[in-house]
Amino acid sequence: MRVIATAGHVDHGKSTLVHALTGTHPDRLAEERRRGLTIDLGFAWTDLPSGERLAFVDVPGHERFVPTMLAGVGPVPAVLFVVAADEGWKPQSAEHLAAVDALGVRHGLLAVTRCDLADPGPATAQALDRIQSSTLGGVEAVAVSARTGAGLAELRAALDRLAARLPDGDADAPVRLWIDRAFTVRGSGLVVTGTLGAGRIQRGDVLITARSGRSVRVRALQALGEETALVRATARVAVNLRGLEKESTGRGDALLTPDSFLPCLRCDVRVHGGTPAAALPRTAVAHIGSAAVPVRVRPLGTDLVRLTLPAPLPLRIGDRAVLRDPGLRQVLAGLTVLDPQPPDLRRRGSAARRAAELGDTRGTPSEADELRRRLLVRRGELTAMGVAVHTTPVAGDWLAEPAHWTALRARLAELVAAYRSERPTEEGVPLETARHRLGLPSVSLVEALVTPPLRMNHGRVTAGPAALPAAVADAVRRLTTELADRPFAAPHTQRLAELGLGRRELAAAARHGAVLRLAEHVVLLPDAPRLAADRLSELDQPFTVGTASRALDTTRRVTVPLLEHCDGQGITQLLPDKRRRCTPHSRPGSVTAPP
């Protein structure tokens, strides 16, 4: 299936021509038939000579209904531009062409109607000249009369040639169906319609709505009036939804593949169409897909602006939009989305720096360009913006610009060295401190940066084995002298401080294995368990805590945590009656367990 929209001045015969081509009049409202004026979007379809099915989105031509026209043309890849032979180029012809040009539509066909009433030559030449300067470029022209049927066969053949040139929609892409109509059917519930430009929808699929974020299930599908189980892009589709009320959706909303789009509340866009960014009004209406939303406009550079939206839209890099002034009823410019997730602009000069950063970007999704601008970004965020990702994540789903990642690793090494100088008693930089100082969004990124000679040690980043600070080493030597005659007479806190072993010094000494910290206030030398094993093995087995204290020449304050440590090391064994015995391998010369 191919989809094409009409365009052109009011009363130039767009709907009549669609009727002549399809046998179905697209004006479905009673008021439209009564007034002979298209007010809302209409839909019809036909089979072309090649067998290709062609669906028409018929748009109103009156200046009051340009927003409706844009909702119909926005998601459609081609236009049938209609100009009447007896009237020629008119004001709404110009505005419709400006809208088509702003949207970047590159495929079209000119139909010069009412050729039975006037020579089509002048109108054809005038229209082709105007259209040539738009994104449509040179198009084929056919003179036709819907009343007499003259030229209809030629028009069908031209439409067939146009349809053959249209690009195929990417059926493997995520679904983003811009809704152009929502209504209820008795017995079926809510039905929405739209032009499916990419992806595929299957009966039973779960989608989400852009406006509310609610999950909905596809109850049934129709394409060109026929029930179907699967629709692939490009197609006109009607979707019967379960789980949503008509009041919760409507034109401008979209059905989306879950987790495939990011809600955009502001975006940086490039302006094209000749209007400088500085000359744009500060408020306007942006027409994107089938949506029309008021936006605030902030110039960034000569042809760059930032749009702020009142509600999120599912935008991607490269999306085209129209900026329009509803008061003046004119198209101001075309827009191309460059970044649907831009950074804040908070400092003086940030707008100019942002313009320089975007440079000559034209809205073509590029992984290298996005990594260069963002430096660090989650893989899912890039894919949701329409970027094909090939880079391997550096940690989890985080992607990094290579040069930035190398610089971060160097900065981490410098940070570890500086931290050791500032805090010689601490073993490396805590992960959270490193994350904060490097400005990283996740601790996992810090861990991924740690490569030799850096290493992880109990939640800290350190640069290999570090020497014990001289002051701490001196304090340990003083402690060793103090314990020389009584190795189990652990000094009290005050005495430890007098020796130079405060809280930080003790922590550093313990990390380096220079002391054995049995409890908060019980500190011995590292060989204390071995010495204890020698003395305790000479006792009658099993023994009590009191007996052990006398053998070790110390108090219960030291004996209890020391025995618990020996239990953990397999030197002693705690028995059910709370006594202990030395294990066989802890007793010199012993090869059997004690009785």
C-alpha cells in the first residue's frame, strides 16, 4: 500500500478528484456535504493499474483549516497537488506549498483540474514554476476533468509511476502512529486511525499512548476497510483499542512501541525556509505529525532555535515540523529536529555555545556525533532518539566517547594520587567520592575506569600496594616495643592515642596488616594468634576463658575477642559447654585430636 495526501487551494476540486479516482467521496460529514466544503480529513483508496493499492488523505483547502491540513500531510510521504485550470495559483496554493516544503516532502504530482472549463496550460506552467523551488522539485503534471473524465486514465498512470518511486516504510522500526481521528463504534469501543509510516502492528499487540503513557491492547485492525491481523508500514490503518477511552486520546496523540521513544518537552531544531531565527516570534504553533502544539521559541544561532513544548511529544532526530503563526495565518518556517533531549542552558553565553556545538548538523542520526556531544549516554536513550548504535558499552548500557573515556581514566589516576597525598592514612578514594569529583552519573562507570595500576579495594580505588605512612609506621614500632614483654596486654584507647595511633592511624595500620584489630578498642600485633596458639596448646584441654586469660597474662577484655578470632581462624574450637580446645594443627607436634 502507498499513501498520498492532497494539497491545494479551497474549491479547486481536491475531494471531487479523489471521488472520481476512487468511487468514494472523502467528505463524510453532513455539514461538508451540505456546504460543499471539506472541513475535516477524508480518506479513500483505489487500485492502480499496476495492482498497487493507493490510499488518499484528503485535506481541507480553506485557510481556516490549515492546521487540519497539516495533521493530514504531516505523516504522509507524498502529495497530489491540485490547482484549478480556471483559477490558477491562489493564496492557499502558496500556503499549502509552503507547508509541504517545510515538512520536506520530496515526492509529488501536479493535477490541474477543471481543464474542461479553461486551457490548463497557463495554470500548469505557473504551478510547476512555483513547485520547482520547493522540496518537491520537478514534478509530473496531468490536466484532468473530474466532471468529464478527461485525463483520469493519464492521472492514474502518473499516480502509479509516483507510487513506484515512494520509499518503503521500515517495517522493523518501532511503531509511531500519529492519530488523526478517534471515534467509538458500538460494540467495539474506541477506534483510532492514522498513517503508519514505520513499524508493524499486529492484533494483540500492546502499545502505549504518547499523551497519557497508558498501555493499550490492539483488539482489531483494519486497512482500507478490510479486517486484518497484521499491518506493515506504509499504510492507512484503523486500530480498535482496548483499555482507553475516547476522551483520553485524539488527533495529535500517537501510539508507540513501548520503551522505544523518549518524551520530549524541549528540542533544538534547525530552521529552514528563509526566516532567520532571530526574526521568529517568541511564541508560535508547531505542527509535528498530526499534533499542533503551542511552543516557546528561543533563538540559539542564525538558523537554530530551542522549542519548549507544553506537553511531551515522542520526537526523534530528523523529524520535520512546521512552525506557524495562527494569528497571521501563515507558515513561518520549516523545522528539523536536531536534538530531542538537549542540555540545560543556564549560564550566560550558553545559547551561543550550544549553536557552535550543533555546528552544521542537519538532523541525520549519527552515533559518532551524538557521542561527541553527549560524551556519556545510555544506549537506550540513543536508540530512542533514532540513532543506530554499534559501539560496545563501557559499563552496563553506558556508551562513552572514546577520547573522553581515556581522559576520564587519566583524571581518575590523578585523583587517586592527590587523595593519597591529602589523606595518607586512607586506602584510596571511596567510589562515591570519585564519582562525584569526576561528575559521573553512576558508580559503575568509576568501577569500569579502574584498570592497572589502579585497583579496587573494599569500595575504594587505590593505586596498587601503598607504603604505610611514616608517622603510622613509627607509631606501630612504639606499640611493638610496648607489647614486647606482654604481647597480649592491649593498650587502652588513650594509650594508643599517646603512641600515635588515633582512629585514622589505626585504620591505616589495620588495612596494611601492621596491627590486628580484634575489637574497636582491642589492638594487638599481627602475630598475636600464633603466640596465643603456642601458649594455649600447653594447657589442659579443654579450657575456660579464665584459664586462657591467666595463660596469656591479660584480661577478659582482650581474651574474649582474641579467642573468637582464633575460633574463626581454626586455631581453637568452641565447645557446647562454652569451653574451648585447641585444634590438632594448632598444637606443636600433635597429630591426633585431644581427648
